[in-house]
Amino acid sequence: MEKPLKNHKKPMLSVVVVAYNMARQAMNTLYSLSTDYQRGVTREEYEVVVVENQSTNNLHPEEIAKLSGNFRYTLRQESEPTPIHALNQGIELSEGENICLMIDGARMLSPRTLRYIIDALTIEPNALVAVPGYHIGEQDQKLNNVNQHNEILEQQLLDSIHWKRQGYRLFEISCLSPANPHSYLHPLMESNCLSCSKQTILNYGGANPLFKSPGGGAVNLDLYRGLCSNPKIKLYITPGEGTFHQYHGGVTTMQRDDLEALLMSFRAEYESIKGNPYTAVRKEPILIGAITSFALPTFKEAVMRAEKRFARFATQGQDPWEDGHAC
């Protein structure tokens, strides 16, 4: 399913979205990528490449076709419990000179995310743009039991803020992602919305298929660390924008008794592949984009936590950004 552009010209950005068994959540994500929702961008500037692994809960191509913008959809069979091959297929299919990777199709965006990603990549060809992540609900979704947070409650929360008309209100009903509990002025562990030049991703080799764990294991952390560790890369972060994770029973984002053992197996797999434990990249971020009133509370929290961190490093006589400064 494609909606071809008139006078076809390669877009500045290709957004690759991977989905599996999350039709409702993925459609919300795709709407948040449409030109009806994203502000300050045109359909000629970007495309959305949707790659879905076959399940009993697939997207409907005819519904995607109704969205405003330049969407392409591929349904594939997958014999392994991983999004890695779908992500790499999306990279291969993309036509943009830059790529935004969204390995989890359940993550909605705030309204100017694409505008600021494109701006950063225009300013700095060697930019890596990392969008901070949030979880819908008052606390980490995997800490909630079914009576505290589920799809029905989440839909009620989304309906209560009329998010399609005012996407920034997603900040009102969300909390920081547990992957980056100290926010974005500390070193990030990962981002589920990563953008850089397509050549940078190809040079890195894309998503590493050696990660065999369910859901790809630590492959997203590997992508972030690997791309960010490139000394030529300048790290940009959007403090006023975010991705908002919807509950869908994901491998590591739902309540489960064996979660800690599962995460330990992910860490062990990462170390066996890379030869060392995972550590966050301490690269100084460059902030880009406006901060709305809705994002101010998380910005305030990020600043407060950063002040404590910088004071601690100053007392110790250490550099808080040892992997390279922005300037």
C-alpha cells in the first residue's frame, strides 16, 4: 500500500515504524506521524515506512491509507520473536537521506517532533537526534497490575485529553520512561525514536541480528550506544518533545514475575555479543526545540537532577561528559 507523491522527490526523512500485535496502539502512533497532527512539516519532507510482523491483530492497510501524509506499508512473516529483521527491512525500503528508527510501534509522538528532527539534521549532517521517552500512566507500566493500568484505562486517559487536537497534553498523563529515570540531562540509556543519516546507520550495520532474545533484547540499547559512540556524531535531544508508550503487553513493558531474570538475560546476551557490559554514553547533548508549558514540569525535573549530578562531578574533579563535548 502506497500513496505516491506527485513529482516524486526523495524525502528529507524516512520514519521506520515496526509493529506487531498492537493494531490500536500502532494506529495511534501512525496518526501522530500524520500531517494532520505533526506541526510545521509537509508530506514532501518525510515518509513513514511501516513494517508489520504477521499476527492475529494486524493493522488494516485501508485505514493507514486514510491518514494524511506519505505512508508505505509492508506486512511480513517472521519466524523469530524479534523486530530486528523488520527494522532492517524498513531501513532498506526507506528513500530518505536520513532515517528515524522507531523499533516499537506503540510510541506516539508529540506534535513538533519531526520538525525538530529535520531541523537538527539540517543544522548538523552528523547529528544523532534522540527523543526522550515517557510512559502513559502515573507510573512505570510494568509496575502496574491489571487493575491499575490496562488498555481500557489508557484509552480513557487518552480520550480525556483529546490528544489528537492537543498532542502536548500527553505530558499531563505520562511519566518518565524507566529506561532513563534521571531524564535527558543525564546520559541516556536509550531512545525509542532515534534519527541520523541513513549512511550512518548503514555504516554501523543496522540492527544487529545476533540479538536473539524476545523483542530484540538489548538491540535498541546497542543501536543508541553504537551510533552515539561515533566520535563524529553530535547528540541532539528534544526537551520539549517526547514519545509516549502505550500499554500493549510488550516483552519488558508489562508486569511479569520473571522480569528481572529476563533483563539479566538481556544484559548477559549484550555482554556476550559486545564483549563488555552495557554502559550509557556520556556525550554532552545539544538541546533543540521549544518547550511548551506542558513539558515544563519534566524540564524542571531534568534541570534539578542535572544540577545535583554536575555538582557531584565538580566535587570529584571529573568531567560529566567524558565521551565528548558538544562544543
